[in-house]
Amino acid sequence: MSCPGGGAPRPVREEHPMPDHRRIGRELGLFGSDPLMGAGLPYLLPDGAVVRHELEQYVRAVERRAGYRHVYSPVLGKRELYEISGHWAHYRDDMFPPLAVGGEQYVLRPSLCPHHALIYRSRGHSYRELPLRIAELGGMYRAELSGVLGGLGRVRAIQLNDAHVFCRLDQVAAEVRAALELIRRVHADLGLRPARYRLSLAGDGDYAGSPEHWARAQALLVEALDGFDYDVAPGEAAFYGPKIDVQVLDSAGRSVSLSTVQVDFHQPERFDLGYVGPDGAVHRPAMVHRSLLGSVERAMAQLLEEHGGALPPWLAPVQLVVLPVSEAELPQAEALVRLAEDAELRVELAGAERGSLGARIRDHRLVPYQAVIGAREAEADLVAPRLRDARRLDPMPGKEFVAAVAERAAARGAVLWP
């Protein structure tokens, strides 16, 4: 079922084969796995850790500018916490078994929302504070079946870019709309192309909350989707409320949810959340769940497939490789490396001992920028820049080239050169 939004066409995705991120990850040395760690528990190698760190720094900055305050909360909680939230009754099959500690049962959290509800509840609130936006890049754990696990796209230990907005009822639609606009901006910055927007509604399963809450939440999401084209998918809602899933296509052509916005009246009621209104009475806030990137692992997988491993300059594990033609140019190459390090670029020196110049250029074909230094360049204190897209620039002073590369990286764009 398709619902026309009347203003913004659904993103059109040209069909093209994308490489599997698992192959790219092996080729670039980004992540791996080991049977002793277990299925669905990949580890990130140093270059993969760079990509994750940059993504996390980026999304935190975007959220701060949008009025979010960041918190940290534990990855464990008492079983009682998830009984109150409804996870234990409706989501227990996807959770790891409880851990017995000191006569109590603790659970690895399957989501962050119960913890954020407790953080909100930790002090009183006035209507003047709302909307209150709480964000966290935090770990959560889900007992996924081994048959659905693969690479970074589906894992059991998840680093989630999550946030919860506590707001008045009359603020919900605007907050959902603002979250959708943030998602659109983040996807554009990362060079990701949404395949569709999906309004995920309740089906015949086991859901929490009253029909009135579900109807109200659905109406607010539909209001926020005005101007978007979207599909309706019964049976794909969260157990506590309907949601908007922003989906992308993976290398196999499957639609996967990357980002999401959800409206929840169930947990504010279960945790007895409140705020003091202008009338002096206590009112119940709504809770908007939203994730710009989804899990960092799935976002990395999608980026690798979408870009074929040629990540935008600011995300690339190595941003600049310096290539002296021979040992004679090594002093100039080392000086350029120091310049790049001072500019906080991730730089690598690939000297002549690593093979012919052509072989070294091919080995570093996914590095956004290459600086070749031959005899003529060394004599004139210049470099011969090469770009990942095969363009060659006129020789220029090394300091000038490094400054230009640093400027492109700081801009967090996908354009290699003006």
C-alpha cells in the first residue's frame, strides 16, 4: 500500500550491483570475527575503529546542534525494569537470559528506552523544559538467531545511536518531523540513498498499550509524514507503538531499516512520567524514540556497500598516502607526513621498499588523496597530487596540498576536490 505525501517524491533508487561489505571489510582490514567470541560478535580492527569513531563524533555533533543532551547509562538492568517497560512480556524471546547476581536477576538491555525513562524520572520537570531531548550512543544486546547473523549488518552486540524526546502532546508531530529532517540531512552527508519510508503499524501480534494510544500515535506519525511518499506495513510496529522506518537497500537488494522514528505513549504511562503544566497539574509526556544512524554496525555495513569501500574523505581510515618515487625522496616524504599529522590528517607513508610506484598506487586506490614525490618535485619542494577518482592535479607546494585536503576532510563532504 502506498500513501502519496503530496510534496516530496519517494527517493528513487537506480538499480546497481553493490559489493558485499564483508568482502570489503576483509580487503580493507576493517573488522573480523572469531569462533571464540561467537557468531554475531564481530570485532573492529584499527582502521574499522577509525570509521566508527568518526561516525560517532559526527552524529554527536549533529545532535548537539539540534538541542540534544548526551547521557551514558549501564548496559545492564534488573529484570523488573524490563517487566515495567513491557520488554519482558513482549520481547523476551529476543533477549539474553537473566544473570543471577546476589539473589537478583539482571538482564543485558535489548534497548535504551527504559534507561532513558528512568533518567527523565530522576527529577521533576516543568512544561517550560519540554521538549527534553536525551541522546546516547550506547550498547544493547539481542539474542538474534544464528541464521540471520552476518558481518556488521546483523549482530548481537549493538552500538545504537539512540535518542528519546519527552514532550507535550502538541509538540509530538513537530518533533517527529524534525527527526525526519535530521535523518534526511545525515543520509545526505554520508552519501546514503533511502529506498523508501515505511509507516510500520500493528498487526495481529502481541502489542502493549490501549487502542486509543495506538490510534493517537499513528495519527501523529501520519501528520508528520505530510509531504513524504511512504508505504504502510501492518505488523512491523514496535510492541509499544507505531513507527516510521527509513529503509535502504543492501548489496543483496533487500530493504533494511537504518533509521527510525517512533511515538510511544505506553512507557511514559508504565514509568509514571510526568511534568507540571501551566495549570499547575501533573500531565503525562509523550515519548518520541528516534535514531539517525540506527546501529553503528549496520551504518558501517551500508556505507561500505554504498561507496564500494571508497568512503568519503572524512571517514576514510587513511586520508592521504605519501608516495616517494625512490629512496632519494624519502626526506621530503617524511616532512610531508609530519605536515599532514600536524593538520590532524590520517596519513600513511608508502615508500619505495613496498614495490613499484604503480603497484603502490594500486594498493592505495581507495585512499582519497595521494601525494607523489619524484626527483623534480623534491627539488622544487612540490608534490604531484593524485585523487582517488583518477584525476591528477598540477604540482603544488606540499603545505598547500595538505591544507586543501584538511579543509575537505573538515567539511565532512563527499566531494574530493572543488
